[in-house]
Amino acid sequence: MEPTYPTLFFFEVGQWWDYAMLAVVIAALATAAWLAIRSKWMAIASFIVIPVLLTMFWWPWSTAGTSSAGWFPIVKQYSALLGSLSLVALQYFPKLRTKAWYLCIPPLILSVNILEAVIRDFQCYFIHGVDPENNMLTWGGPWNIMNGIAGILNLLMISGWVGIYVAKGKNKQIIWGDLTIPWIIAYDLWNVAYVYNCLADRAWYSGVALLAACTIPALMRGGRGAWIQYRAYTLTFWSGVVLTFPHFMHDSAFAHRSAHNPQAMFIVSLLALLVNVAVFAWHAYRVVTKRRNPLTQEVYADTPESMRIAAEFADADVLARRDARLANRG
């Protein structure tokens, strides 16, 4: 199980260009998402035209014999693409914004994506060596179980989707206030642990870079509340890159491998579990003490951060509907 190359605690000791490429991938994904949020034509090209062409002429054969083969990358790409398209439609078809059934689509797709990864974590518990499905070195252990539980807790904290709205003004970004900063941190820790456990030699880009690309904009003032859109778009872009250029992370000059360190896997999974337990406890406390129904009300609408976001991005109609929901204790 010991690697034959120099390692730090989590990853191999790379060349300078590995670290430079990490920054390039983060910046490229975040910028592409920013453009797709603000440009209808960029969204159409990114989520309709290019995926259709690649589905017809490249993706069915592109990953054969690489670590990107198998069912999971395909499912991830099309589920992420569906999520992105649902958000694009919400931006440009105003009638959908008041349809309760349509607002259920983003949390449903998010939940399915988390559940896919949870199932994969539990599967990887039984793999000790090269995974025959994707030819990737995988070391199963208690970390898979811990992180699978963390993912379930994270899924159960998804709430307040009835309060999803489109920001006023020109940028029209999707705001989902109940995906708070603590929830995002808990999600990121769970997700990076999942990638590190189950897709170890892709964790440098598919874990660290991909999560940074959606979290950094969401922590900036202009992107607060819009994490779901940055996450959906960057995940769609990166899943497409993985299918289109599978050798990039597999055996190119920029491939950056995991240390395959069981202590590292245990620590990152334990941290993900502890943080998700803590955030889940706070979430449950608010649901009970505020008498909020996560299926029909926002759990965090009255927090200072959520109120600041609403004051900046929500119009009068959105605020009136939110207040009516919160006033309904039944």
C-alpha cells in the first residue's frame, strides 16, 4: 500500500506546474460559471450545444481504458447537466419561479448527487486494491462508512427550497439562502473526503480544485447565496472535461496523485463527519425551536446573513412571499 513516489500527508510532492495548473483550473471553472450565469448565450452553448455534440461524437468512446471509465462519471455528467439546465430555465422563464413543483427540482438533483456519492463510498469500503470498474487504486476502510454517514446528514439538512428566487438586476443569479456557509463548509468537507476516498488520484482536481471553484465565489459578497448555481455549473463543466480529456488526470504531465495514506483518509473523513454532525445538530435545533417546516419554509430566513442577502437581491414580491411563509405556523 506504500506509494513508490515522494508524498506529503495527503498528496504526492508535485512539480511547480501541478500547483500552477490547480490555480488555472479553479480560475477557469469559476470564470466560466460566472459567464454562464450572466450570459444566456454562454449558457446555451455550455449546457445544450456542446454537450449534445460531445454526446454524439466523443463521450461514448473517450474514456475506454482510463480511470474515468464506468457508470459514475456518466451519471455525474448528465445529472449535473440536468441541474444546470433547470437553473437556466429558472433564470429565463419567470413563470417557473412561483411553481412549487419546479422549485423541488434543484434540491432533488442535489440530493441525488449526494446519494450517488454516498452509495459509492459504501461500495468502496469493500475494495482493497485496483478497482476493476475504473482501474483506480482504492483502499476501503472505516473512513468510507464515516463519510457515507456524513453525506446522509448533509443531505438531510437540505431545506428551504421554496425560498429559491432569482436575484433582481442584470445578473439574475439563483439565490438559495438556506444553503448557508456552515452547510457549504460541511458539504465541502464531505465531498473532498468522498473524492479522496473513492477517486483518490483525481482528488487534486475533482476534489480540491472543483470545490474551491464554486465555494470561493459563493463566499464573496456578490456571490453570497448563489452557491447552488456555481456548484451546478462548475460540476457540469468539470464532469465534461473529465469525459472529454480523461488522460488529463490519469497520465498527463499534470496528473497529481494521492498519497494513498490511510491516516489521511481517516482524518479527512472523521473531520467531515464531526462537522456534519455539528451543523446537523444546529439545523435540528433551529427547526424545533423556530417551529420551521423544512419542506414549506426557510429555516434560516431570519438570520442576519440571509436577511442581508435578501435586502440586496430580493424584490418586494419575493420578500412578501417569504414573510407569508414564515407567518404560517401550520
